[in-house]
Amino acid sequence: MDKGTLAQWVSDYGDRLYHRALLKTGDPDVAADLVQETFLAAAQQMGGYRGESTPSTWLHGILAHKVADHWRRHERAPEPQGDALDESLEAAFFLEDGHWASPPARFDPERCCADTEFWTWLLRCLDALPQRQRSLFLQHLFSKRPVEAICAGLDLNPGHFRVLLYRARLKLRACLERAGVTPGEESA
């Protein structure tokens, strides 16, 4: 591969790769690093590129492996807010028999979508989630892919995915309630 081809690929595909990495990780710095690693790997493996797929497809495949590697490394490191917080959230929201201690407020999607304060606080609360939970929550919400497909791309067990998604939802609810924001609650 000549440097001109690599420079053209960076120009042509860099932004799309970055947005994909950002969706997968939820962290702009990590996304930029993964895109750099993708282009470095492409430069090193150029002899293996046979042109059977488009350069975009080939680069996205490399990026998918880089993202999976990132999460495998990250999964071994404990999240800064570990299980103690998750247990205290569960204790705050659920009774010992598993029923809600205080059921969630009635949800009105139309009112919620028009509520600027809700969106401001939701974004703040999303930023407060651990990186992995935020990324998985956003992928589940926006990718329109089945859980199994998301998990396959991240080499993640669907059961673990659902646990992380559940914890993210609990943390979002707790954050929104602390802020006094109830998403689309109907007035009494």
C-alpha cells in the first residue's frame, strides 16, 4: 500500500469510522484512538487486502475487531462504580420480593420529546454512566439491531448485555429523579 492510498482512505472513510467507533464506545477519545489503530492495522495488513470487498467494508471490519478488543480489555478492569452502587440502587427501587418500591411515573412520550429540561438532564445523566453501560445503552437505543447482533460484534454474552442495560436504566432513573425530572409524567 502506498502512502497516497492510505491518506485517501483516511480522507474518505475516517469520519464514518470515527462516528461508528463513537457509537460503539461512547467516548470521543477512545473512538479516535480506535480509528487510528484501524488505519495502522490497515497499513500493516495492506498485503492481505485483495479488493474482494470495498475499502470501507474492509476498514469497518478491522474497526469492529478493534472495538471488540477494546471491550475485552475494558471488561477485565473493574468499573469505577461497582456492584455496591448497583445493589444500593436495587434496594432503593425494589422490595425484597422483587416488586417496585415506588413504581416509575407514567410515561408520556409526546410530552417527554417536547420537554427540553428532560433532554438536558438525560444527556447529563448519560454522561455520568460508566462508559461501557453508556455505549451499550446507546447502541441498543439507536442501532435498531437485535441484542444478539450487538453482542456478537462485541464478543459479549446476551445475558451480560441485558444486565448492563438494566443497570444503566436504573442509574438513569436514579439520576433523573435526583434532578427532579420525571420523563413525561402526566400532571395530576
